[in-house]
Amino acid sequence: MSAGLLNKMIYPITPAAAGVIRDSHYAFSNQTQGFEKCVLLEGGSTNLALGSNLFGDGTYWQNPNHFVLTPAPSIVAGQTATRHLNNGDSSGLNFRAQTVGTFVNGQTDTFYVIVENDPTMPATTMRMGIYDTSGGGGPVNSIDFNWATHVTTNASGGGLHGAVQLDDTRWLVWANATGNPSGIGGGGNPREVFVYPSGSFVNGQAAILHHAQLEPNQSLPTSPIITVGTPKNRNPDSLTFPATPTLPLTLYIRFINLGTTEVGAFNGHIIGLGRGASIANTFLIISGGLGEIAARFYNHATTTTTEQSGRIATFNDVVEIRATLDTTGIPTLGISINGDAETVSTVSGITPDPTWTQNILTLTVNGDGTSNAGFHGLTHVHIEQGIQTMDYMRAKARA
């Protein structure tokens, strides 16, 4: 099954750093049919692959002697890519590989490489995937990427796979694999990630490797996490804004949906509005399976939770949310996708919560900081006293 993602990002890709807002990210917008600058917000993840861009020797990646290796500019800021020219031998060892821990029964892991075709000796295909190197093992998910069509196809094994175009020449090609109870990919068997930069058993062609990443317990790829000699983690991105309005109030947020929701892999918070000075979320706007944007309300007085269904957003859609809280704290949720007519729904069955009389609120974008909240490009956030219209909040957010 191919689940190709249709997002483009502008060179260079900025890796996450603790406490640094990635506000120079560009994402393609289905509304404007162009690139919009936004703040990149995504959930936490881990890169288990060591030497994520260090392909110039055999320290982390096998078989360097079967290529002519030369440095090349990288799409990942501050890193160096490596051009791989097959050296013409017929050994079949024209691949780079690394054993990374073991398979876990029932756990899905995603491996990806950022690759660029060589302009002077271009490759026709690239092969990559996840392999079980135990006795009697084999490929758990091996896929081919066609440079002419930019389509991924399964070569052996099984699992999701796809390709993301990053700019005019560079692509992120990915495949995932799920551990099995036994047999190939069985829990405890050694897990190898591999890439044939210019296809399996093809000589005299070249391609450039920029980055490699193995993400445990992830169904789809996230942005690059740089590693050297140890795995590295990325904490969930989160932005918090203390506010002091009294009820009623209106909250507006606009973002580009870059999440994993198209295959139902993600269910987390987009934004949360907390009571008092804490970030104990009382009103949540969440992203559910298969792209649903919905609302959830927690009543501190009755300790009950109510959820209201919303709308479906697909990849690269621009989502505008207008959420209101009346004088008793009962919310409504208005959603517009790609500028269409706003759909408004009330979160039904709610008992008014007297704790909302507090005049200190905390707005947290991307959840409460403890749960992964997907992968979104935030463009605007605005909060204002009173019940305001979508058009009014749009204008105020852009002022």
C-alpha cells in the first residue's frame, strides 16, 4: 500500500533544538496553492539510527568500500550529504546498512532516507527498507523508489511506504514495518535498516544520501533528528500563552494540516485551554483518526468529559478554528477548511462549570506538552473577549 504524502518544504530543513521555535518552515497550502511560512509543531519522536548523515566512512554504515564517496551540500541545516557512486563491482554489496536493536512484537517502526538523484550519473531507482538479519530472516518491508515517476512500490515483505517531495531535487522516501510474534520480523530478532542509493545490484549510477532515520513506534515519518553515536529524542513541540480575559471569549487558530491523520495514525491535542493559571486542559480541540478535527470539554465541577464531532481535514488543508466560551463556560466550535463556509457545532450535554469564573486562562498550542499532538504548521493564533465572528477573528489575527 502506498500512502504518498504531498508536502513540499523549502531548503534547508531546520532540525529541532530544545527551546527553539521553528518559525522559518514553509508548507504547501491547499487554500492558496502556494507555500506559506509557519511555525512547525509536531509530536515527540526518536531517531535510533546512528550517524544519521555520516555516510562518508564505515563507522556507522556498512559497505563504504563499494562506492566512490564524496561530500555534497545537504538539505538538512548544518549537515553534509554524501554522493554515492557505485564502483562497478558485482558483489551485490552496493548498499549501506546498520543493525538497530531488535523487532518488537506488535510495534510499528518507520525508516526513511532523504535522497537526491545525481545530475551527472543519475540513478533509475533506489531500494530501501527494514530487514530481519536472523537465521531464516529476510526483508520485512523492502521498497523501490522510481526516479522517473517518483512512485514507491513494494519489492518484498509488506507495510506502508511512500515518498515526500522536499524541494525540486530531494525526496524523503519511507517504509514502515511491524514486529511479528515469530518468523521474519519476530520480536527479539535483529532489525537492520538498509538503502541501495542507486537501486539493487546496479553499477555505474550515483545518488546522494542526506539523512537516515529509524523512528520506533511511529507509523509515518517526522522531521529529521540528527544523531552521531547515540540515539536522540525530540520532545513534543508546544507553545503556551497565558491570557487574562473574562468570559465570554473567542479563540481563533489557523494551521496547515501536516499530520499523520490520513491513515488514522494520530490522535492527540491540537490546542488546549486550561482553567486558572495551570495548563490542566478544560477545553480541547483534538485531531482524531482519519483527519477528524473535534472538540472535547472537561467539566471540573462534575468531573465529566464530553466530545463533539467536527470535520475531516486532509493533508495540506488549511484549517481555521473559531472556538467560543459563553459566560458559563459552554463552548461552541466553528471550523472552516480552505476558506469554505464555517461549520458551527455546540458541544452538547454540558453542565456549566463555575470554575470558569476565574479570569486567568492558559492557551497551549499542540496539547498539554505530555501527549504527541501531530504535525501541524501554525500560522495564526488570536484570543479576544466576547463572542466574535470568523471574519472578525481572521481580520484581527492578521492585523
